[in-house]
Amino acid sequence: MAAIGHPGRRWLTAFALLFTLGCIPAPKVPIPTLRYQAVPAQRQRHLLVLMRGLGAGNTIFERKGIIDEIRARKLPFDVIAPDVHYGYYKSRTFEQRFKEDIIDPARRQGYEQIWLAGFSMGGLGSLLYVRSHPADIDGVLLTSPFLGWRSLQREIRRAGGVAAWQKTSDDPDHWQRMLWSWIKTRNPATPPPIWLGYGQNDILAAGGPPLLATVLPPERVFSVPGNHTITTFKTIFLRHLDTLALQSDPGLKDRKANSNLH
């Protein structure tokens, strides 16, 4: 997640430094993880995995009130926040480590559903994982996902959009093309479902989310005023929590509608 101030410029600078200078922390095995149970000593039916962005560690969710917001809704979800920093992506160990350290243990513990909530870089990680292991995940909530650089996104737009774009690739050395090639060929009706929220004035992720929105069901996409800031992220995520509540309790929508009639 970015800091408040001039986040777009700060994030662009941070990404440039990471890609050019190599100042990247080494991945740890297993991935360090913070756990938040909805009820102490009682496992819930489902698990929500919070995927951090580039600019802060996995403690950001508790410090900025995200964990409190989840608990206040009394959702049937426990929460974990793995510290998946950029080093896992750079070393190409992210998907293996995430599966072995986070997802497979959660399934063995008996969680019925596992949802990913990805913020910025964590949104990218969520999609990369779903691309390679779609059956592992039951739903994805994307908050201002970073989906690569604008040059490729301009290329896709000049081609007439995602469906018309032909310069595709499955080469992991070209991860942006690999990602967008998967986005192009993925049937939006194929599980897991993906919800997307993003800031309308986002400097860093400006091109990616609106382009992704063109291949998602319209009812699963929304935007809010704001830039690439924690404040905007939180506004988006609170709406995602409403989605999570409805998806985990299909009867909730009908009960709300009935209550409005009285």
C-alpha cells in the first residue's frame, strides 16, 4: 500500500528502483504470515487472504483498521496476511511458496472457501496465482491492482482492446504479456469469480484496471474517486466486504430486501 501524500510519484519511483537497482529483500521459507481469527480458538468456515502491496509490510492491514472492519461485519472468515514482498515475484518463487505455505495448509485445516483480496501489487499476485491454480481459490477481490506498465496497455488499446490484441505470449520472461494473454483467453464465467475496484484518479495503476474491467461482468466492477492511496484502498475494500458478505451468505440479499418492505 502507498503512503498518503503524492503516492503515484512515490510508487513509480519505488517500482523503478526495484526493477533497476535490485534492492530487493530475499524471500523467506515459509512465508511469514499474520493470522487473525474471527473468534479466538475457533476456526471459521472460510479464509480470507490479504495480499499486501509494495509500499508497506503485512502489518498495514491491522494498523489501518482493515482487520477491525472485517471483524465488525462478523463474517464467517478467518483472515491471514502473508508478507509476500516483491522478492517473491522477482525470484519467481511466489506461486510455489504461496501454494505450499498458505493455500495447501489452509485446505488441510478444513477451510471450505479461500478468497484472495489483493491490493496493488497484491492484486497482481492474486491474478498470477489464479492463472496457475484456479481450482485453489473461490473468489478474488482486487483493489487497484498493478497490472504492468502503460506501454503494453497502450499497445492493447491501439489493437482495439483485449479481445482484438494478438501479440500474446506465455513466456514467463515477459510476465506482462503472459498475464494479459491469460486475461484475453480467460472465460469470465470460469471460476473463481473476480471483483474489481479502483480509483478514478489513480496515477500508478491508471491503465490496467479500466482495461481489465472490459473483460469482467459489469456488475463486478466499480470505481471510486481517489488516487493510489490507503484512503482510496480502504473505501474500495469496504465495498468488497459487502460483496464478501453476500457471497458467503446467499440468503442475505433476500433478507435485506424483505426487511426494506416492512
